[in-house]
Amino acid sequence: MPSTLADGLASSTILPTPRPGRWVFVAVLVVFAVWIVFQVLTNPGFQWAIVGRYMLHPEILRGVAMTIELTVLVMLMGTALGVALAAMRLSRDRLPPFCAGVFVWFFRGTPVLVQLVFWYNLAALFPQLSLGIPFGGPKLASVSSTEAISSFTAAMLGLGLNEAAYMAEIVRAGLLSVDPGQTEASKALGYRPWQTFRVVVLPQAMKAIVPPTGNQVIGMLKYTSIASVVALGELMHSVENIYSRTFETVPLLIVAALWYLIMVSILSVVQSFIERRYARGSDPHAAGPA
């Protein structure tokens, strides 16, 4: 009798719990999606013909190129400084962690827009940038601040220094995620400190560093639009220049949004490939079929 009951329970079908609320939610989503599509296709305010005309406009393409160039250079600057700051934060001496902590506190605690505009108006504080002995000593070289700090330079400094503060914390967290025993084991094998960092610590830390760094790259691609306030010819500034002449504001903003979506989508694909590469050692499914 017990075996018959067990066989009957094993062969019976377990019915899922009814969820009427889920179907109501799905119905609301479908209606909303249909309404969005209807508006996109029928609302004359979108002016899709104008959007198509400006998608490959030379001024827009120059803005896209400037956005990509600024993103790459800012991330290189931010990553290099961030690695140096992270190493200072992890130093056993007292002075390097303090200096790095003050840097991170200041540049992470003030808005990036304020930093960017400050660098652009540096000439109000220092009309001349000089190299020489301080406190009234002789000057070896001098240049006008308005010539040295262009729109591009101001954007690089404002965005790059702000990004360095965030990358310092990302790199520091990644390095701290590695078990200290790995370092001790590498020392026992005769590895030098640089070999230990390059061969043992960094590859393991990259699994914790890559995902937030990818998010920072995507965020920086969009943050470059702030550089339009200093008249840098990136994508948003190019769009603003055109619709200030033609008064076609909505279609030009759609052009900008589409280009940002295209660039972010490409970066997201690249990020997923890099994450899978560094996850091979810990995730048996990350490497794919043999």
C-alpha cells in the first residue's frame, strides 16, 4: 500500500498556483507597449523624416567622433590615475593613503559639472601658467591660461580627474577581493612583488574590476554630453548647434538619443565578452561548450 501511494504521487502532475495578478500586469504592459508604438508611428511631432536626414549629417558624425575620442582619453586618464591612487590607498605608510583619500574625497564629493566649468574658467584665478621656482622666484616657462586650457583640455581635466576618483575605489575594491594567501603563496614560490601583482593578484582582481569599469565607461560616454557647456563639439553640442538654427528640437534630440543608444549597445556587447573571458576560471559555463 505505501508503495502504491508513492507511485501515485510520483506519477501525478503538480499544477502551478494560479496567478491572476500576473496576467493583469501583462495585459497592462501590452496595452502600454501598443500605445507607445502607436504614438511613435503616428505622432507627427517625432518628425522621422528629419531624424533620418540628420542621422548621418557631417556635423553629427563629427560630434559622435569627438564623443568617442573624449570617452577613450578620459577613461585612459582616469584608469591610470585610479590605479596609482588605489596603490597609494593600500600603502602601509601613512602619507600616501592620506593624500589619495583627500583626492578621492574632493573629486568624488563635488559635481563633475562644477569641476568642468572650474577648469574652463581657470584663467580667472591664474591668468598665466608658469614653470619655475615658486614664491616669486624666476620663471622658466610661461603660457596664457586661456591658450593652455581649451574646451577639450577643460573637459579632459574635469571628467578625467572625477573619473580617477571613482576608478581608484573600483581598483582598490578589486585588489582587496583577492585572498591575501595568494600573495603569500607566490612569495613562497620566489615571485618578485611585480610578478606577484601581474601574474597572481591582477588576473583574480580583474573579475571584480571589469564589471564596474564597464559601467563607468558607459556612464562616461553619456557624461561627455556635459562638455557641451564649455562649447566642446561633441554629439550633444553638435545637436544643439543644429536645432538652434533650424528650431527642430525634438527630432534632433531623437538623433542624439539614437546615437547614444547605438554606442552604448556596442559597449555593452564588448563588456559582456570581456566579463566572460575573465570569468572562465570561476564559472564553468562561461567558456562555452568544449
